[in-house]
Amino acid sequence: MEGVTRAGGVRILLVLGALLVSAPAFAQTDFSGEWVDRITEDSYERSGGPPLGDYQGIPLNDAGRMKADSHDDSEWSLPEFQCRPHPGPYQWRALGGVRFTKEIDPVSRELTALHIEYLRSLERVIYLDDRPHPPEYAPHSWSGFSTARWDGNMLVVTTTHLKGSYLRRNGASFSDKATMMEYITRHDNYLVIIMVLTDPVWLEEPFIQTTHYQLDIHQQLSFYPCTVSEENISKEVPHFLPGQNPYLHEAASIPFEGARGGAATTYPEFREKIKGFSNAK
């Protein structure tokens, strides 16, 4: 009996050892592969761009609204802007697919980082090796500095050190004080990204967007050619002084009062409020 007990104990130890070796220390989901965007959320952001002066759904404060109103779309023709990468908070809504690749430690075989490539952007690295974020005075970049942790099957990403840039291409922007949280989950062949941007300078409250992609094993992320050309006769930077943009009333697709942005425009009940505006249809 003693021999049988000892043999059974050995078997149990072997099984437990195999389980410990084969099971990851925490839940992980494989995001690697090529994903194509499915434009079902705010599609005008990823086509011709939103109308001038239309900031609905963005919780701009007064300073953020003034900054947006001073924007001139002609700045996109400046040489230094033509090949500028999209910023991290905007990139998920930009046109084109996305590629995830894994960085694996060659010795421990642990996942240490994810690399994300978009159609028009620099390669973005999300670190999973518990490294700290840089000090506040460290350089900022278009994609910022990103670290992540697993919460079950969800990847929770924290991004700091973002350069100030646009939330929409009509001038609605975030500052270089902004921080971004992303919650990335995979549901079979669909990828869902929840982006939460907090900016103490130009936003009243966090700006939240959801975007989804679909796995496509036949996709190959294409090369993005970009050639800088001289399009402006003038060498001046296009802009409007605060309060002096004469075109804001012309292009908004909804009543002007409803297009001004702000926290109230992010909530469903704003649909009822907008009916009371003077030029509502």
C-alpha cells in the first residue's frame, strides 16, 4: 500500500508540474495579426472629416472650444503637417487597418511588449514588463509612452507623454497634459477598443470612444507613401485669432448651438435638448 501511495503521489506531482509549466501566470489574449477597421462608429471622422465647428460629443471646455474655433484647415497643406503621424488618441479612428505583433523574451519566453502598426503612424510599443513611466520632463511623442497590464482577458493600457494634437481634424484638440487609458478585448474575430482621454487643459471631463476591428488573415498592412510638397503661396501659418473665425456657422450639420461641444453633448438626453434650438429642423 505504501508503494502504491508513493507512486500516486509522484503522478500527482508530475501532473501539477505540467500544469504549472503550461499555464500562464495570468490570463492573456492573443491580439497578434492583421485587423481591418469596420466603420460603424462616427464614420465621418474616417472619411471626409467632420464639418468645421462641429464638436458635438466632445466635452470641450471654454478654452478647448476657443482653441478649436481658431483652427484653419489650410494648415494641413503646410509641409511640416503633411506627413505628420496621427496622434495616439486619434489613431484608432483613422482610416486603414492595424497590425499587432508580439515581442517575446528569447530566454523566458514571456510576452514583454506589443507592437502596433497603423496605416499612417509610427510603430507604437506597449510595454508589459512592469517598467515605470518616464519622469514628467521626459520628451513627448505622437504615440506617447504606453504600459499595460492584464485584467482577466482585457488588456488595460496607460499612456502618458503625448504631444498635444487633434481629437478631430477640424481643430478639436487635446493638450500635452493629457493621459489616455485603453481597454482592449478580443471577442472571437473582433477587437474592441475603449479609449478614455483625460485632459485638464481643454476638456471638461474624460472623452470616451469605442472602436472595433475585425481579424482579416488575407490583409497585408500596406505601405503609406507620403511626399511633402509646397502647396501654399503664403509662408504664414493658417489660423484665426480667437473669436474671429467667420465660417463657424456655415458648415455645422446640426444647429450651431448643438455643435459647440461640451460635456452635455456626450449624453443621450442632449438629443431632446437640441430640438429646442432656434434653427433645429
